[in-house]
Amino acid sequence: WLRCKKLPPDIETFGVFCNDKIDMEEVEIYGFDYDYTLASYKKGVEYLIHDIAKEHLVKKYGYPEEVGSVVYDPNFAVRGLHYDVEKGLFLKVDSSHQIQLGTVYRGREKLEDQEVLTLYKRRQLPVAFLEPNLRNMKMVQLVDIFSKPEMSLMAAVMDYFMRHNLEYQPESLYYDVSTCIGAAHATFHSETRSNPNLYLHRDPELIPCLERLVQASKKVFLVTNSPFETVDAGMSFMVGKGWREYFDVIIVQAGKPHFFTNNAEPFREVDIERKIFLWDTVSKLEKGKIYAGGTIDHFQDLTGWRGGKVMYFGDHPYADLADVTLLHGWHTAAVIRELEMEINKMNTDEFKWGVNWQQVLMALIDDHQNVEGEEARAVIKEWKKEVVTIQSSLKSMFNPQFGSTFRTHNNPTYFSRKLFRFSDLYTSRVTNLLRYSLTHSFYPRRGALPHEFKSWFV
């Protein structure tokens, strides 16, 4: 019977997906982050960050020499996991604050469900755990693109300590690794400046994407935390030496998220020849010049670019997008590279059949679970076991340990909840916009609420 059903069509791998209705015709100003937004890095960057950080752990923090031999595992973690700073656990949390059982790890050792429930007393975590402040940091969410090498390194060090029966403080380990990952950024910038061809993809559609905006008389700006030398080397490699002509305003070393919360230093013009910040007061932002620092209020005052006329693209849903949409009314677009891999998995027949059969089984259980009789209860029990088996198989298609970045078995992840809240659009790369006109209207999908019809057409 199921084989008679038609599988859903493939999802567009390079599509732009909509969380809120957006009329692109209303957008007059396009803003971009640099790292992992305009600049798409190769996998080698993750290995570089990991290896620099582990060297710092050994040489600057006195960790055992053997730690310097651990190898980066790009397939261990997914972005958006939480790390319990006190207990030293990685865990995946859904949009309802529930721990997804089967995705809790100490190092690379998975915890049994009962141990997880014993540790936390319940599956649903208090909001204070997930939205920590500096006085109550029980958990951190590892969201940025460098979180994967960070998690891999933490897991490897934990495994080493447990393997050798060495006591350690999970909090200290987190802070040490986090500090070393941060320190690795300086070397990362130096390496990417020296060898952009080794670490950067050259997207052939980036120049046409920027040219289209300029030809349509759109204003274009760049706000990035990276130093000018890094941006200049990368953009020159990807776009050409004249890359600055595409931008009306260029701001480097912005200090996001403080730039967006007005807690940063005033704008300074950058003398790129002498590599110094000039002392003069910045009273206007001019095309062709480079600026550093600043705040969003000052930026809006100097440019007049405000509200829904502006759309800003960034890879970090919190640091790049949250404040500009919640506090300043800009439109936002998230650039999430993991989408391409996940969509390719979802487009396989194996995944489609798995999801369809899971939905059929869950509907059968829902319709028949009140049927009386020993035989009926036994059948329903088997159906429930099969659902668990299918869910485990579907999860492993994305990542054997943690599954999809975007969903647990039935719910969006906590990462997705924030992504959907802080971004109007999301896509895997900036240049996917070329598949749509600059007057395109994006409409969010109308999903059925639990109390509504399952389908509008029967």
C-alpha cells in the first residue's frame, strides 16, 4: 500500500526559506557579515582552529603532552548543542526545552537514558539553564561555526582524562578550551591572509550577486568583526582587487554583538596604509573609506538606513541577527551552510520512505490505541517499537551521535527555535538570492496547528 504512494518532490538545495512574509521590493539596503557569510571557508579551517587550540592547551595551560596528539573529528558534533558546564555533558535540546534522550554525551561516551533522568530529575530543562547570565552559567550553547572544533577538542580531552582515570573540572576544561579557541583566531586570520586559496571557496556567483545589487541602485554595506587585512585578502581572492567598489560603507573590527547593543567604541577611520586608527571624529561614513568600531545607533544616524528598508545577512543567529531585528526592526537573513548537507540527505528515497512510514505508524497508533484486547495491545506495542527504530535510523542519517542540526525526532531544536525567531529568511549561501528577483515576495509556509485540519485538501 505505501509503495503506491508518491514520494514528495525534492527540496531545493540552494533555496531561500522563509520564516516571515518579506517583500524584497521594500528592501533598499543590503548589509553583510564577512566570515561564513560572504566568505565561505573550506573544512581545513576547522582542522586549523582545532590544532592551534590543542597546541595552546599543552604549551600555555600545561595539559598532558598526549593532548597534543588528538585528531579533529569533524563528524562528532553538530552546531547548536548545549554544554553543561557543571556536569561536563554535551546535550541536544529541543524548542520546548526538552533533552533529546540518546543525544547526551560525556566526551564521546553516550549516557543511558536513565542516567540522564537521574542527573537532571526531568527531561524539560529550566529556562534559566538555557538562557544563562554571567552569575548563573550552568550551560552554554555552542552556536558559532568554530563550535565544532571546540566540541571535538573538549570531547577528546575528556576521553583522555577518563581513559587514564584522571580527575578534572568540567568548568575549567570548558574555559580553557574556549579561551584557546579564541586565541586561535589570530593565527587563523594570519593563515587565511597568507593562503586564501587554501582556506576559502571562490563562489563564481558572488560577483554577479553583488553586481546585481549595485545595478539595481541598492545600497550595500559590510559590518564584520574581522580586521581589514583579513577581509581585504579574502575579498580580493573571491571578488578581485576592486571589491570595495561594491560597498557603500565598510566597517571592520565592529565588536559584534556590542556594535548592535550600542556598547562599543565610537567609529574610527582606518588608515590602511599606516595600519592605524585616526583620531578624528567620524561625522559621515564615506564610500571608499574603511571604518572600525562604532555602534548601530550612530550608524543609523549617519546613514539614515533604518527599519524594514534594511536586510542584514549573517551566520550567527544570536550575535549577528537577534538585536538588529528585535531592537531595530531590520530584516534579517541567516546563512547556514549545514542546510545543503541536510537537504541532500532529506532528498534521498531512504529518508522520504522512512518519514512517510513513521507518519503512517504514528497515525495508526493514534487511531487505534484505545482498542481493547490483548492482541490489539501487542500490535500497538510493536508499532511503537518500530517508530523508535525508524526515528533512530533517520537521526543517524544526519549525524550518528546527535542527528539533525534543525530538529529532534518530532520538534525543532533549540537552535532552530532561535533561527526562526531571529531570521526572516535563511539559506545556505548569500548567492542563492540570485535564484529570485529583487522584487520577489517570500511567504511563510502555513503549517497546521494541532487543533486545525491535518490537511486542507482531502
